[in-house]
Amino acid sequence: MRKIIFAVFIIFYLISGNSIAQNGFNVDVLPSNIGGNAEFKRMFNEELIYPEYALKKKLGGTVTFNFVIMKDSTVTNIKIKKSGNDDIDKEAMRLFKLYQWVPAIKDGEYVSTAWWVTFNFNPKKYHKICENRGFVNFNYYKEFKIDSTGNHQYFDKWEIDSTQKIYYSPELLPMYPKGNFALQDFIKANLEYPRQAQVANIQGTVMVRFVVEPNGLVTNIGIAKSTGGGCDQEAVRIMEMMMKWHPGRNNHKLVRTQMAIPFYFVLNNEFKDNSAGEQH
């Protein structure tokens, strides 16, 4: 996995050292966001748009949310426990609502659990974040239009769905730039068979689930089907390299779309086509 240095930290606080949830009952597995703490930090650095006034005045601080992760993975009772200023609180809430969650497990079953999370905003390090990710503001998808003279012109008929609803079957699915063959070539050029898997003769399919945001960035990267031997981590590493997609579209709006891609790990065999993104 690539070593990534995060200049802005997001800290998960456990309710207590012995894994007791806030509502007072023991759980066997604590809740988490999809992809775990590393994905939480990566998403924050990728999606953060520092409020203009706060950045200008060099205002920072922490925002802490209390909430409940229900056993069906939905989130309820979102409250701000610790506040920054209004602009920072608003951006923290926008970011918080991007995350998907895995509920706590007790006796082999999902259970509802109270939880909290803290965002740390540091204006001094925002420039470095933008430099590392390659942009300051989001560049939303625009389509080409050919006019009567044969020239290409941009026109932007796509609005942005502000509801943050996740679609599974939008009218137009997200597409990797230049299409599935380009996606296949990208994976083929960058995927490295983990040494641990080679030695242990581990083969199989890793299914990676993710969300393509209206801005085309990929979030909530997680494993839907595991193979082990380092294959899961390698598939996630490749997904993290896919910086920009054409987003899904529904009812003339750019929407959040749930997707999945299979990564095939096969020893002594030709590379398999990973380009067929699947819904999950």
C-alpha cells in the first residue's frame, strides 16, 4: 500500500478501552465507516473544501458529532457535540454525510450503537492537502456539444443532486474516462500480484465497492468480497489511484452512485478483464 501522509487528522474516539458502546451494552465488533480509518482520512483530504472566510482568517478547530449507527447501516440522531464556527460546522456536516457505515456486531448480529467522530480543521496545512490531491475546487463534469460548424463547445446541462442520496441504478452509470478498455489498461499497468499471495498460492477475486460522487471522485472504498494474502490491499491501492470518473446521471442531475469492480488475481494465467464495473 502506498504511504500517504495526511496533514489533516480525523480521530475516532472509542467509547471506552474495553469496547463498550455509548448506550451501555458490550459489543463484539465496534462500528466503523466503510474502509476503516485510513479511508476516512483519505476521503477527508480528497473531499475537503476549506471555508473561504475561515481560510482567509486562518480559523481552525475541531467539530465533534454524536450519532447513532443503526443495525441497517443508516445514521440517525446526528448532533454537534463540539463546534467550530458556522462555516466550519457546515463543511464538517457536508463531509460527515458522505460516509457510509458498518454497524456494530453483537453475538453474530448487527446492532444499533451510539458513536462519535471528530474532524480537525487546520488552515495552515490545507495548501499542502490541495497540492497533494492536485486541485483546490471541484471540477464538475461537462459534456461536449458539436455546433453547426463542426466545432466542439462546452455546455453544462447537468445540475448537481444536493440530496446526497446514493443511486444504484441511475439513468447513466459512472464511466471511467475513455471507457472500459482504458480502465482495463490502467489496472493491468498498475496491479502488482502481492508476494504473500504468490508464495501461498492464493488466487481469487477481490470485489471492491465504492461510491462515485457527483464531482467524479471515488469515496467509501471497501471490500465486498475478500481474497486475502495482500490481494485486498492491492485492489484498494489501485482504486485509490483512480482519481476521476465521469459521474452517474439521473433526471438531468449528477448523482452519487454505488459501484463495484472485480479484481482478478490468477497465477500463471493471462490477465483478466477488470473493466466491467458492477453495481453492488
